[in-house]
Amino acid sequence: MKHFSQYIDGAFDAGSARFDSVNPATGEVWASMPAASAGDVDRAVRAAHRAFVDSDWSRMTASARGRLLWKLADLVEQQAPRLAELETADTGKIIRETRAQIGYVAAYYRYYAGIADKLQGAHLPVDKPDLEVFLRREPLGVVAAIVPWNSQLFLSAVKIGPALAAGCCIVLKASEEGPAPLLEFARLVHEAGFPPGVVNILTGFGADCGQALTAHPLVARIAFTGGPETARHIVRNSAANLAVTSLELGGKSPVLVFDDVDVDSVCNAIVAGIFAASGQSCVAGSRLLVQHGVRARLLARLADRARAIRIGDPADPATEMGPLATRRQREHIETVVAASLDAGARLVTGGVTPAGAGNYYPPTILDCASASTPCVAQELFGPVLSVLGFATEDEALRLANDSEFGLAAGVFTRDLARGHRLVRGIRAGIVWVNTYRAVSPIVPFGGYGLSGLGREGGFEAVLEYTRTKSVWINTSDAPVPDPFVMR
Ligand code: NDP
């Protein structure tokens, strides 16, 4: 059994309470984790605040901050195999995905390392001859970051990277499901040489640790990724500190497929969009909208492809799909799939939970007659593709926008003009045309509607960890005139 520690004020700490972590592929307890208390949260936030206000960090130049981030990226790359193994053991995400994703984690830290000394203020040419006005761009302060159980290293890199580039300090709460890679990552933060308190990593339960963190009076900025219900709690909580808040929430992303496509190529994109990470991805392309002319052919091809996916031990590099992260998650999927079948959906493939250990669930395709079928509207966060047919481009657009979410969308067509029309019409933060799931540190990421507020990734994200200070300087040697003497 492995024992992990939390990281507070530059020291590793076993915590007063602990909980067991279960390997989702075997159902067996494999590690013990600290459960941060409200007291641990308070210690961490105070340490971050001290580091922000008066420390080597608060006096460090932006270029030196960038060098530290660059070193962290080096360490992530060096330790990638170990981090990938831990993420696979603790979340069930397959090893080929965790290895690939850690490459991205390092790339995000490098990107933000480069931005640290490119954040600039401005000179403002006001219409007052004796006054010089400039804007300083300053870091917001202590950041409370909260991530969910899928892709914790990646989802924290898109918060820690820009926060540190801006000069903030951070207290990050990992999810209690699958926190091992983040607690190991804390060792790399330590080795890179960040001053104590600049980065603090806790793991614990939402109701106590998360709640205490987001309501803490010294927190100036909240960066949250998770579900809309928790987001509402957090927004209510942040009334206590009025922290600037960004929310990266769920999705029910549509993939629109027109009759003119190459079916094999589109089939690969759809499979990657919904079955990668066993569908536990905020940008999962979980609603397939397909034009009637190609519907039967595409569904037959998708069913063959889904049945051929190699499901098994996530630590085996040959495995193509692993288990779900939690038993609770699988039960939720089973309930919604059953309700969808009762509502008239046709089971194309999958839909039957296999016997045996682990939280496995097969790649599942449901052909639906109506947009009111439960699986079409709800985010499942699992390997379930809901299919609806359409006749015209207008109908496709209406169906695509018929969701309270608006994170991502895919459009597959050879008609360039139609592609552009749909890009304009779709209400989502990301639209991929003839591709799906591409990401880059340079490109902003975020949604419309219930998919959230704010953007992560790209230059814009760093600005969201800063505010401006307007500075007015009188350059005249003349005395300030008496305000009560009229001129
Ligand atoms: P949750 O919203 O349940 O949890 C997210 C995090 O919030 C966890 O760390 C959780 O802790 C914590 N939390 C729970 N309650 C509180 C509270 N009252 N105050 C503060 N923190 C709290 O989401 P899931 O873990 O179920 O993750 C799945 C969701 O995340 C999906 O909706 C998915 O789409 C979304 N997501 C969005 C992404 C994006 O970038 N847009 C990316 C990845 C996922 P604990 O684990 O202890 O409960």
C-alpha cells in the first residue's frame, strides 16, 4: 500500500485524517491519501498569502518566475513515466492516454514560462498635458484551484501555469478520486525550487476542504473545473470573499456529420471524440447529429469499430479503453441508458455492464428518435454516444444548439461555405471542422452557457489572473492649485 502526502508551505504533510484510494480496474485499495481538513486549508491559504505579500517570490522578477516554470516543465518531462503510471493506477485512464497527456502538461508549463515576462502594462495618452498615466498589470493574489477526477495533472497545469506566470500563489485541491499524480507532482514543484507557500497541493472532500477553500477570506481568485451543481455552490460561497471566479464545466458536445463526408475518416474522429478516456472528458463528442443519407452507413461502421475496441487493463499499452473512474459514475450511466431505452432509443451496440471486477462499461451507441431522450440531454461522462438524424443544415444547427451546455462542437463536411456558416451559428466555445479534440497551449479553451465562465489556455488566460492599477503622475513643478479658488 502506498502512502501519499499533501504539500503545504513547502513541506510534505501526512494530514490528520486519511482515506483509501481504490484502483478502478481491480476494485482494490492500493493507496492511502490525506483528507485535508478546514484547518489544513487555512494553513495552506495563509502560507500562500505570506508568499504573495512578502517573500522571495513577491520580489522575484518575471523572468526568474519564467525560469522556475521552465524547470518545472523539465521535471514533468523527466518524471513523465512515473506520473503516467500513477494516473493510470489511480483513475483507470489507459496508459497510452496518460503518457500522451503528460507531454501536453509539460508543453503548457513551457508556454506559460515564456509568457511570464511578456505581461505588460500600458501608457495612456490622456488629454491633460501635465499628467502621465500608466497602467501596471499586477497579480490578483491567492488562487484557490479545484479540479475534478479526470485528467488532474492537465486540468491543474492550465491553472497553475498562468497563475504562476502572473505572479500569483496557489492552493490547489485535487479531487479525492485519483489524486495520486498531483500529490507526486508536488514533489516536482519542491524540487524545482519554488519558495515555500507559492504552490500548495491538498486532497480532500468537496464538502469540507473545497468549501473552506472557496470561502476563505484571503482568496482573491477561484479557478474551478467540475460540474454545474458544484459550480453553483462555489459561486454562492465566493460571496464571502468576492473572488474573481472562472468555471470550466461540463458539455454535451454535438458532432454534425453531413452526407458529403468520407465515412471512414469521420468514424475515426467520432470514436476518438466519445470513446477516448472512456468518454470521461468534458469535450466528449457525445451527441452525434447525422444527415439521413449517411446515417445507416455511418452507424453500421461505428458499431463495428466500437465492438473492436480492446477493453482491458489500463496499464497495458495495447488497451484502447479502460474502466470508468468510479463505481458511482458507472451506476449513473446504467440508469440513464436504461431510461433512454425505455423512452424508445434503439441500442446499436454496448449497453450491458460486463461481469467481473473493475468499473468497466462497454462502448455504447444509442440511436434516438427524439431530442427529449434522456441520454441526448444529460451529460453522462461515459462511453455513450447518442445519435439523432437530420434532413437540412437548419435542422442540424437547431439540434446542435438545443443544449444548456456549449463547450465544443465538431462539423464534418466538404462544403467550405457550409462549414463557415455553422462556425458562425454554433453556440460553443470551441468548434472543430473536419477534426475533433485538437488542443494546444496557445488556444483558449472554455464554453458558453452551463459550460462555464472564463477561458483557460492561451495568452488571455494569464490576464484573468491579473488586474490593472491606474497610476497618475503629475509632471508639473507648479503647486497643486487651491480647489476653492475659481480660475
Ligand atoms: P464535481 O463538480 O462533483 O467535482 C469537482 C471538484 O469540486 C472536485 O474536486 C470536488 O471534490 C470539488 N467539490 C465538490 N463539492 C464542492 C464544494 N461544495 N465546494 C468546493 N469544491 C467542491 O465534478 P466531478 O468530479 O464529478 O467531475 C466531472 C465534471 O467535471 C463533469 O461535469 C465534467 O464535464 C467537468 N469537467 C469539465 C472540464 C472543462 O474543462 N470544462 C474538464 C473536465 C471535467 P470531491 O472530488 O472531493 O467531491
